[in-house]
Amino acid sequence: MTSRRGLALVLIAGAVALVVAHGAARAYEDYRWYRAMGAVSIWNARLMSLSVLRLLGGLAIGLFAFANFYAVRRSVVSLVLPRRLANLDFGEEVPSRALTGMALLLAILVGAALAMSLHDWWGFILARTGHPFGETDPFLDVDLGFFTYRLPFERVLLGWATTSVLSVAAVVVFLYLLTPGLRLERRRLHVSEYIRRHLTVLVGVLLLLLAWHFRLGMYSLLLHGTSGSATFGAVDHRIRIPGELVLAMITLAAGLVVVWAGWTGQRRLVVTALVGVVLTAVTARGAAPWLGGRFLDAPERGDSEQPYRVTRAGYTRRAYAVDQIAMHDTTVAFRSLADAAAGIPVWDGEALARAVEAESRLDQAARVAWGSGPDGIVGVVTSPQPPPDPGEAAPMGIAIRTVASAADPRGAPVRLVTPGTDDGAALLAPSVILDTDPGYIVVPDSAGRVRGIPLSSPLERVAAGLSIRNLRLWTPELPGPRPVLVTIRNARRRVRALVPFFTQGSQVSPLVTGDSLYWVIELYASANTYPLADPIVLAGATRTYFHHAGTALVLSSTGAVQFVMDGAPGPIAATWLARFPSIFATGREVPATVLSQLPPALDQARAQALAFGRYGARTGGGVPSQPPLVDGADSTLAGSYPVVALPGGGPTAFEIPLLDAVGRVRGLMVAAGGAGHRTVWHAIDDSMPPRWNLILDRLADPDTGRPPATSSADESTPSLVHGVVRAVAVRHTAVYVQSIYQWIPGAAPRLHQVAYFVDGKAHRAPSLRQAVGRPAPAHPDLSGLGPEPRDAMRRLYAAMRDALRRGDWAAFGKAFDALGELLARPPE
């Protein structure tokens, strides 16, 4: 028996040691990761905030738990445990000091376990250091920062405190079940007077938490009232807010009375206090609002609600940055359809990616990066390739540039041939960061550029192996030189680890410059507790505040993250910029070529379009309207991103049509990308603009020359698939363009024709460029260089590719410079 017990103790000690080692290794590797990312300040802030939060929370709930467990221990007169010595059985009384020690130990364990569930460290920072909005609400006269900073954190604390108290109460009841004071006899529950007093005190504590809940409910009425469409109205202001305040004060007093009366055994006082809380709740939340609504007849009710609707309109505009919309900016509108032809793509993103995939035999995960060039919009089809398993040659990613506004006679994409290549396919560096979640990888990093965890020393390998539970990292056979462990390879997860306090946009967009692929993620300062604003579903959740804060750029080949922050941030974003200035200063180092190609902020544009459509601008403009519910695309291409390039080689943009109550297009909300994200309202100067449904029907009308949609049971027979209807600003009106493709499953789609609606008429053409007589640019001709330079270019290209595979950046740079000198030669 002794040997078995010793073996069990050894196994338990070993398991505990492994758990502790794994936790320590994870903490150490976590610190090393943040250090590699240049974000040690984020790690320090998280560590300090969590430590303070959990220490205070654990101390509070630990003391509360010990008080309750000690009360249970006081109810135990003596505890006798059976003992056996040889063949003799006898009882041994546990000392009183040991029982107190057991209560203390149990309280420490419960407090530590409950404290570890606190993890909202950024909410803790916001509640303490959030920048004030400098504006108070008109009803409770508190700064709006209270609603966006303190109210969410108080809700978290209230939920945690309630869960903790109920958990301690459950442990107390369980411990009492082990004593004779709480037992079931003859189908009746027997509870001693001591236990009854103790449980009554716990009920009083729950009443105190309920008073806290009623107090927060007073503020929550400004978020979602009880008037029409769950908005804040006269009854909420005049009756419910005072009622919640009175209810909170009476519940607080009742909780204190129940705690005192319960412990002293005054049952009648306890019952009286509980009945008083129930009656007050029924009156404040039921009878009083009902009577108040009954006393306000329909005409008076309408007049009384008008100020609240005006207030709600103003707060909704501010919540979604409607005041930042430019109302008179003509630079986003083309002068004519001929000028717009080069900026309007005839390819939807999914169709372009599939067409280039099939022709170039790319990976099925190809993505399209939209850009703008001298000749209009450019679609760059990217196929990022991650490094393979150790020991294999690293594949290169591919980027193929296309003229997105044109198609060749076969209906295939038109490529922009890059000098130094034969087919327009440019090489991309291998990607260690993807927009998917493939786990972790070990890569060589001779240049010291990969942002990961170095595995240079045996200690570093041991710590990394314990952290990710992979003992293979302990072996010396790792890819070299300078192996680096990349643990967070998903672009969203990497950005979330650095800035969890910002909301990420719904799109992860690729951006290509040179041989570098960036993953672009828009960042927003958001809240769901901003008062008096309409809630809108944005980025996968309901928000009442949504402002663009900046853009995260993740370099796929190294994992480096840079932030391009807005020049005029709101109070929430300004809080984090002031808290971590070294993190967000990296945006100054972003190349100008990258800044000019930044995509538009889609989610911000949707938020502004919805809020502007409901309430218009503060300075006037617009009528009640909303975006269309359908985009005209078939299911294959539904939900595609309808991008255009702005006039004069401007950045890419996203244009949302807004329809009035009868479905007429009243204008376009134009969201422009580039270094300075901006949103412009383009009003349509027409007393009778076309209806959206009419536009869709006319584009689909066979009489215009466009064949109707077809489908075939034979998979080898092409079917016609319709893309998204694009609305594009042209002078004081808009044109509407829709592409139609010949689609064969498993084969490259072909552009069949383009239908466009302008001046009340629908037309069709092989492409928009051909319709206006603006042909696509010709491929660059490299034949004039002669055979010798062309051979030299191919050799240098092969040398660069081989250097990339080896990770030899010095050799790559020499070949790159030599290629540049060769291309600078005049043609022979």
C-alpha cells in the first residue's frame, strides 16, 4: 500500500510539474512574441491590468467566501473521522484550528478560481483612463464616456459578482448538507435556525446586487427604451427613469435590512422588506408606466415624442460619423460614361479570381486585390503560398495583374505584363501569415525580418516546445539559418492579439506592392452602450457607436503589423493612441505606394449610409432612404464587393445606392479608399429618378439585346451568371452596370457581355470600354530589347527566385539591382 501511495504521489507531482511548466512556458513565449512584434507595452498593460483586476476581485470574493465558510465551520461542534490501527477501529476528532484552516484553504481556492474568470483588461483600462466625450446626455446629465467606458465594465463586474455569490452560496448549501442541520426527514426539509439565518443573509447580499442591477437599468433605458421600436420616449424619461432610481434605492435599503434582520433572527422584518421590494418593482416597472401611457392620449403623445425623435436623430448622426460625410464633393463623379469606362470593372472579384485560377493553374484560394492605375482599375489576382514543411523547397506566391475593365476577344481577363516576366505573373515572397488559420510553423530567417519567436538556443527550444506541446522543437533538425517559430499565422488573430480593443472590419483585403503581399484589416472604435442612438448590425454584432479608427497592415512574408490611424480620432480611439503611442506610431513608416492603394472602409460606409438614410445630414440633404435589399447578382456571385476606381487615377471606392420609400434611387454614398478615407454623398439631380427594381428589370430585359439567364443540367454546357449591379456616379446622375458571364463548373468563366443603364435606357456591349470606344491598353512589348538582354533578364529572374527559396536576401538584392540596371538600357 505504501509503494502504491508513493507512486501515486510521484505521478501527481509530475503532472502538476508539467502543468506548471506549460503555464510558465506559455507566459514566457507570450512575452517573447510581443517583444518580437515591438508591442511590449501591450503585454505590460495586459499583465498589470489583469493582475490588479484579479487580485482585487479574488481578495473581495475570497474574504466573502471565508466569512461564509467560517460561519459553516462555527455550526460544526466537532468533526470525528474514523481511524484504524491494526485491528482496532476508533474515532479521531479533528482539531478546531484544522477546521478553520480548511475553511481558509477552501476560500482561497474558490476566490482564485473565480478571479481567473476576469479577463476584460481593456475594459478595466477604459473605465479608469477613457477620454471624456466632452458632452453630457440631456436626461441624466452624465458624460457620454460613462456609457461607453464605465457602464460596460460595471455590467461585467455585476455579472461576475452575481455568479460568484451564487457559487459561494452553492458551496455553503453543499457543506450544510454534510451536517445534521440541513436534512430531509419524512419528505420534509429540516433546516436549523442557524442555517436559516445564514441563508437569509445570502438573500440580502443578492438583494444588494439586485439594487446595483436596477441602478444600471436606469442608464440602460437611454440605450433601448420602451417607446415605439424600442426607442427612448416620454414615458421612459418621466416615469421609468425615476421609477428605476426609486426601485434601486428601496432595494438597497431592503438588502441591508434583510442582512441585519436575517442574522438577528427577525423573520417578520425580512418578509416585510421582501414584500416591499416586490411591490415597488411591480409599481415602478408595470403599473406606473401603464398609467402614464394611459393619461397621454394620441395627439399629446405625438407632440411629447417629437423632442425625443429629434434628440435621437442627432445622437445617431454622431454615433456613426454622419457629420463627416462630404455633401458637395464633385471629385468622386466622372464627367461622362467614356471617362468612367476605365474605372468600372467588368469583372466581379469571384469571377476574376476563378478565371485567372483556371488559366494559370493557381491555388483555389486565390484572392483579388483591387488597385488603381493610370489607365483605370486594376485587379491583382494573388495566390499566396506559405512555407512548406521543413526540408522542402519554399514555393513562391504569384501575383497576376489584370485590366479589370476589359476582356480579350475570348472573354478572358486581359493581363498587364510585368517587365522581366513572360506571362505577367510576378513573384511574391512566401507567406508566413495567411487569412486562414493553419496553426504554427518554423521558418528560416537569415535576414532577421520574420516577426516570430527565435529558436536559437536550447533553452528557447525547450520553452517553445512546452508552450505548444510539441517536443520535436527540442531536436536540432530545424530549418536554418536562424529558425523562427511563427505561432499566430492568421491575420485576424494577429491583429486581435495586438489591439483587442478595436473592432475588426468584415473584410480581409489583399494588397500587393512589388513582391510584398499585405493583408488589410480596417479597425473601428465601437460600442453597444452609446446612448440615444439607433442600433445597427455592423461587423457581425449590434452597435450603437461605430467610428473608423485606422487600418492594420499585416505583411504576409514577415508577419510585421503596421497601423495607419485616422488623423482625427474619436474619444475611444484617442484613449488608446495616448495609452500606446509607440504601437501606433509605426504607421509613419508605411510606404506611400501602399497608402495610396488602401481599400475603402466598407463597414463605416454601410453605417453612414444607414444612419444618413434614416435622418439625413445635420446641415440638410437627403430624404428618408435605405440601401437596396438585393444587388441583382445570381447566387454564385451574390454579395460580391462592387468596387470602382475614382476619376483621375484616384483610389478605389465603394458606392452604395440609397432608395426612397417608393424605391427610387436618390443618390449614392461613395466611400473612397487611399491614405485619407472619406465618404461623399452624391445626390442625383433628377425630380423623377429611376426605381431600383426598374433598373434591375431593364438590365434583365431580353429586348435590350441581353440574353436572359439560363441554366443547364449538362455541366459541360455554359450557363449565364449575372454579377452585382454597380451604381457609379457620373456628373449629377448615375449609371448602372452589370456583367454577365458564361459559367461552366470547373472551367474558367468568360465574360459574355456587359449591360448598362444610362439616361433611362438599357444597353449591352461586349465590354464597357468597347461601348464607348476606349480600347484596353496593349501589353508592353519587350521584343525590342533583343535576345541577349532577354536571356540576361531570365537568368536574373531565376537567380532572384532561387535566392528567395534559400532565404538569401543579399543574393536577391544583387540580382534585383542588376535587373534594374538592365531594364534601364535603351532598346536595341
